[in-house]
Amino acid sequence: MNNETPSPAYGQSALRVGLTCKCPRCGRGALFTGFLTVVPRCSVCGLDLSKEDSGDGPAVFIVFILGAIVVTLALVVEVNFEPPLWVHLVIWPPVIIGGALAMLRPLKGLMIALQYKNKASDSGTVDYD
Ligand SMILES: [Zn+2]
């Protein structure tokens, strides 16, 4: 793999290509082939993404971000309306599950784009041979 490839190439913003789930180098090729399966190679520029590993990074950020949002909203609802406990049990699980599923793909794309931009070893684009 060519380690001298500018990153992200073509002036792509890591934030924009990450959140839109596009290739971190060209910003045009799709990053995922399934819900969270990363394509082995970009269909547009040929960037090898087969060794990319974002690990648990996206899930950790979702826990922190979504947790802060949901806890804040639950406190606001509790303080202002004092609903019975079952109302909380009905409201928050769908919000948590839906929010986590909605945030997972863009945050994984952002993690991959930032790994590529910063030439992290987990990006799979660095050869140590
Ligand atoms: Zn590409």
C-alpha cells in the first residue's frame, strides 16, 4: 500500500466523508456493504479497507453521547411532569435503541475517516513490512 497518499485526498473533510459513510480517501465510494460491514476495497479509488479496524470506538462514543442526552431528557421529563415509572419504561428504551442504531453507522464512518486521516495503525493503510 502506498503510504504517501495524501489523506484525506482530494481535500475531503474527514467529518463530512465519515458522517456520510463515504470512502475516507476519495469521498465518493460507499464505505459499507451492509449495515456495518466495511467494503474490502473502495469501488471508486481502490483504497484497501480490508484491514481497517475501528473496534469498539463508535460504540463507546454512542454510550457517552446518547447516555448524556437520554439521562438529561429523562431528568427533564421527571422534574417537569413527574410521570409514573411505567411512562419512563415506555419512552426511553425505544429512544435508546433507535438512537444507537441511527448513530452507529455515521460514527463508525467518522472513526474510519479519522483513523485514515491521522494515519492510525488501525486504519489498515500502514504497512510495517
Ligand atoms: Zn475511495
